[in-house]
Amino acid sequence: APAKYINTPQTLLYDKSAALYAFDKAKMAIRKENSCVVVEGYMDAIMAHQAGTTHTVAVSGTALTDRQLIAVRRLCDNIIMSFDMDAAGEMATRRSIDLALGMGFDVRALSLPLGKDPAELVAKDLAAWRQTVEGAADIITYFLSKAFLRFDSRTLEGKRGIAASVLPLVARLPREVDKAHWISHVASR
């Protein structure tokens, strides 16, 4: 099957690690919302803008980089990530989350219906897309719920798996009060 997106190779004129698709169009909305939605594909960004979610940008076939985050950080405190959560997508997302947390962002994640990307969700159900963006989960809550689905919390091995999945993210939080809250929450769950 043909590729869904064809990524342009990195060149001297086009630096994928610095560019964010639709950033020029989204700047004012990002500042106004104090939030930036980051999606993977160009069509996801275009459809999000058409749906009124104009504080949306897209990465260009790469994980989110520190250079891109610095540009966004100048405009807002909150970042909402919407990446594919297959194995490769989750690894890229975790690297991006680590960078964003290290820069002091409050990080959230969109929980899209299985098999959907933002463009598909906007095309099929505009209200569901808007509701998904408004209800973006705190990143720790997001990964904690995924960990509880993957591991059995009644067993020692399951508890270790949940802790190993979530605690590295908690350790990256910039504020000690946030760390204390999440450690207590994870332990009580």
C-alpha cells in the first residue's frame, strides 16, 4: 500500500528538526489558548485548523525536538500531544514528553478512538474532536491508565511494570509538589 504521508528528506534548506507545520498560522491561537496541540501529520494539522482548533501544529516526520519546543515555549505553558501510540510512536512520544517536561511544560495527551488519527476524527465527528482536545488527560494520568490496562495491579510483577512505566515520567516533572502528588497517587492505586 502506498504511504499515507511521504516525508521530505532533510536538506540544507529544509531542517525537519526545526520546522513545525502550520506554526506561522497557529502562533496567535497558541498564545491566546496558552496551549499548543502537536500532531504528527500535515493533514491532521490542516483538519484541526478547519475544525477551529487553530492552536495545532504538526511535526515533520520526526519526534518533537528541543528546537521545536523552544519555539512553542515562547508562546505557551501547556502542550497537548497527539501521536500514534503503536510501539514506535510511543517511544517517540516518550522522548518528546521527556524534553517537554524538562522545559517546564504542563504536558497532556489526547486519547483518540482506536485506529483514528486527528484528521479522521475531525472528518467523522467534529464534536468528538473538540471534546477530545478539551478533555486531554494529564500525561501521567494518560500513561498510568495505559499501564493499568497492560499490567495486572494485583501481582508484584504487575505493580513493578506499572511503576516502571510511569515513574520515569514522574521523575521528569519540574516541580517537587507534582512529583510528591503523583508518587502518592501511583502508590495508592
